[in-house]
Amino acid sequence: MYVACQQGAVAGLKTALCEPNGPFRLAYSARGLLTLKTQLSVPHWSRALPEHPLIRSRGVVLGKVEGTESARMLAQILESTKSLDWQVCHVWQRDMADPGWNGFEPGGTPLAWLVAEQFRSLVQDARPVIANRPSFDSEAHRVDTQALDPKLDRILEIIIDEPNRWWIATKRAQQNYDFWPGGIPEFPIPELVLSRAYMKIAEAFAWGNLQIRPGEKIVEIGSSPGGACQWLLDQGASVTGIDPAEMDPRIVKHPNFTHWQSRSLQLKRKLFRPFRILVCDANVAPKYTLDTVEGIVAYPTTNLRALVLTIKLPEWQTSNSIPEFLERVRSWGYADVAARQLGHNRREVCVIAKNRLAVAASD
Ligand SMILES: C[S@@+](CC[C@H](N)C(=O)[O-])C[C@H]1O[C@@H](n2cnc3c(N)ncnc32)[C@H](O)[C@@H]1O
């Protein structure tokens, strides 16, 4: 088995998944990539894959390929997997740095892109070989990254650990992120983004399978300088940003944007009545975020169909409290509540709550 995650999450995942707490023993560890052994034999297309909010991608390891010539390594992969009825191949590279460090963002890399192209020509049938676009990539370089197809759930993975060491894995995709190479979705990124929160919110809505209705009223607590508002406005939402700090002037002048320059707790709760989605990205302790949002959600005139909360983790150990955070959000009446450390999250997790039972009729 392998799991991929952010480097900071490695220690917590080891503890959660390995003996005595879990069924695994550590076999190999690199930045953001662990391979795990178990005494049970795990079928290639097993549905029993490890689950944890800090896991970005997971699968069953077949083995590794080492070498200095990609053509040879790929021929070896093709040969050793020819009896496997895989439907799609994902090629991706483990993170070389933390998200946001020196402009690094998880996702496509030039190497993974080239390996995918090479494997595609070797496979010689119509099975898709997918890699995310590397960030430098231009429109002209676009290849066939395709929409997620739930019928194509038997995925072969080529995971580039080092340029000369690749892991081969299989996975039976179950969650939507299993259909994304390395667990990172692709979405268009404009040349100018006002902050990294643009990527975080785009990924959050993709993972949460949340659609924005035209003109829908969305409020964001902790909105400055405005990357997330930029994305929400790009999707056609009508956005109110709450933050004592200034917003970027390009957001302020957008006709569908309103700035309430204040701390969230200083605002009357009845003001939240028009909003259907609440986003919170304030850099405060988890308890403060949950207290603030609970105060709004519990107010009788509030009618939020979804919450998208960034829960900052003051230290990595705070991730042990994620089940309690989720329980608290569920207690507000939401049926679907989940947490995931998004690829673009730093030391934080995203919690999405949907389908509020009490207001389902008017939704
Ligand atoms: C990570 S930044 C938000 C980035 C932003 N979402 C974006 O898209 O660019 C965190 C923000 O939370 C704001 N903040 C902290 N406490 C707050 C509170 N109680 N109410 C509103 N905003 C708060 C800070 O002023 C800061 O601008």
C-alpha cells in the first residue's frame, strides 16, 4: 500500500495507520510518500484503501522500477502490468516542497507530463494516460486531461519518487480525488491570482462537489486580500467578504463584491440571512472558527446550504481533533460533513458541510 500526503502529515499518518493503531508497518518513506506493508495480501483492485483526512492519494503498490532511461523503465512497466485490466493510467510526482514554498504548488510537473506522453505512445490502445499540466505549461501544450468518468475506476499509477525511481501502484477509485492524478484536481488558473486561496477554494469546491448557482450569495470570513473571492466571482457568485484588512482594489471594484471591513464577531447575525454558502478562511484557532460559524449557523434567520471552512492546525497534532471538529459541525444539522487536507492547503484542513436537514425543504 502507499499513501501520499503533505510532508508535515507524515508523522501523524504513520501513527494512525501503522501498528499498534493500524494494520500496517512502514516499508519506505520519502517526502510526502509512504509505502506500507501488511501481513494480509491486498488484491490489486481492493476497495479497502486507507482513509484519513490527511491522505491525499492512496493505492496498492505493485513494485518499483529503477533506471536512468525512461523508455526502458516504461517498457518494463508495460510488460509487468500486461495481465492487469487497468482502464486509466495516472502519472504524477511526489511533492518536492511544501505547498506555497517558493511558488511550489502540488500538481503537474514537467517530468510527470513527459513520462505520461511517452507512456501514452507506448500503450498503443485508447486507454487514457493522464498527468496534470505542469504550471509553466501554455494553452498550446494542453493534452487530454479528461473529465472524471466513474466507470473508469481501475487506475494504474506511475508515481515518480525520484527521476530514477518510480513506484507502480493500482487503485480502485472510490472517492472523487482518486480519479485525479496524485489526488490533485485540475482547474483553470488565470495569469494573475490575488492569493493562493484561489487554488484552495477551487480545489475545495471540486472535492466537495459543490456547484455555485448563478448569482448565488456567498459570504467569506477572512477574505483579504481576495484570492478566494476572485475565484467565487469568476464562477458567477455574488460575494461578500468580511475582513478587517483591506481587500485588493481589483476585487473591491467588482460589481458583485461587497466588503464588510470588520471582524466577524462584530457583525449582527441577522445580516447573514441572504447567504447560501459560507466560506471561512480566517487565520484563527480552530475553536474560534467553530464558535464563530456556530453562532451564525444557529441563528434562526440563517439559511446556509453549505459551509466551506479552513481549519488551521496550530500544530500537526491538532489533526487528532478532526473527528471532534466534524462531530461539532454535524451537530448543527448538516448531513454530509467531511474533512480533507487539500493539496493546496498548508498546515490546515478543509471541512465541507452540506445538506442541512432543517432547511432542506427551502434549499
Ligand atoms: C489566510 S488570510 C485569508 C486569505 C483570503 N481568504 C484570500 O482569499 O486571499 C486570513 C485572513 O483572516 C482575517 N481574519 C482573522 N481573524 C478574523 C476575524 N475574526 N474576522 C474576519 N477576518 C479575520 C485576517 O485579517 C486575514 O486577512
